Amino acid sequence: MVVSNQIHLGFIAFTFFLLFWDASPIAASKFTNELGHPIEFEFGNGDRGPEHWGDLKKEWSTCKFGKLQSPIDLRDDIALKVNSTFDELSISYKPTEALMKNEGHAISVVWEGDAGGVMINGTEYILHQCHWHAPSEHTMNGIRYDAELHMIHKDKKNRVAVVGFLYKIGKPNPFISEVKKAISSMIKKPKEVPLGVIDPRKMKKAQKAHQDAAKRKMKKKTSKFYRYTGSYTTPPCTEGVTWTINKQVHTVSPSQVELLHKAVYKYAEMNSRPVQPLNYREVKLHGSSFVK
């Protein structure tokens, strides 16, 4: 009887071991990344995708209930055309030390010193970092582009202003080419790579033919751009962000877009939030002349 009970208990224990051994990798892979680290949110249609962000954490409820969410579709037919210079964007960037980070859901360049910033409506916003999304998050007149760059700024009150650029497939982007080696070194790895001195002005200069530096000024006025009030495009989806999206669409090569996809973790290879309702917000289309 004792032997029989021992055999029976052993069989039960072995059965539970098999069940646990078989199920645990599946459970772990669902909400962890390649290194086994927890995934707080993801993109796509999964249980932790954009449609469910507001349900995952109480502090993320704005993702679900907010009325000023980003990204949006930027439409010329409903945008308020602004021809005055009152709200123009003045740019005053300067080179400083930076490093590149793989944050899992995006590749970012973080400036460690004073990289200058932008002036919006008389308020100075200091540049902190930039990162890429592929495909683009904002759409323009219903068109989603191949990539989008966000340059993140903050003022003294910690208010956020984002300057964004859209990219379509075409010639390689010179700045991505410059940091290609750093991006390649961190494919699906949570690491930081020093970049040395990085000039934020290259984000713009790279899109245009080189011009005589003597004819350029440190402070520039912007061209056609959209301006509206929105939010972070990832949790916690905080609202009150001043968005400025350059209307000019720049270019990026297919291999560069592929690199941006490969570098982040698998759950974020298409790291773009769907467009959000406008909810009667005013979108302005400024017609001044952008950096030449």
C-alpha cells in the first residue's frame, strides 16, 4: 500500500512537472522580450496592443479616455492656414556629446550636454533626445509614410514639444547612415553606445544639399509645418504636448527602414500607434519658410 501510494504521488508530481515545463515557455514568451524581460506594452493587435494600453495600468488610462491623443491624420482641407509669423518656430541647436540607446520599442539618440533647442510662442524648449518610428505614426492627408523622426524638447516647467519629420522610401538618409554602425551594434540588445559629438542641425541639413555655411544662421524660421496639441504616442499617453510636424517629406532607403525594424525588439518592429480621433481640435498649417 505504501509503495502504491508513493508511485501514485510520484506520477502526480511528474505530471505537474510536465505541465509546468510545457506551459511556462509559452507564458513567458507572450509578455517578455528576447532577453526574458517583461513587456509592459506592445504594438499590433495583441492583448497589450494600442487598443488595450489604457486598460493595462491605471496610470495609463489617458490612452483610453484622453481627448487630445496623438498621432493624428494631418489634413490640409481642415487645417487652419496661418500666414503670419506669430507662431513661427525658431531653431537654435548646437553640437554636443550624445549616446544612442536601444529602449526596446525604439532607437533613440540622447544628448548629454546643452544641445540648444527651439522657441515656440516665446517659450524656449531644450532638446533632450530623438527617436524613430517605422512606419510613420502621423499620416498626412491619409497617407502613412515609411518612417518618422521625433525630436523631443522640454521647457523649464517640464512641458513637452515634439518636432517631427516624415520619411518616404528614396535616397538614404545621411544621418542614419552616419550612425548605422551604432544602430547595428545594438540589434535587439538593451545597450548604450557613445556617439561622440552629434550636431542636431544634421537632422535638417541631411535632408538638403550642402550650402555655404557663411550664409546660414544659428537661428532659423520654419517652413510649412503643422501645429496642434496632442500627447505622447506611447504609454502613459500624457496630453498637453505641442506637436510641430514638418510638411516636407524627406527620404530614407529601404535598408535603413529595415535596420530600424531589426534593431528594436520583435514586439516593436512596427512601432507605430494608429491615428487617433481629432475630437474637434484645431490644427494649424503654417506657411512660413523652413530651414533652407
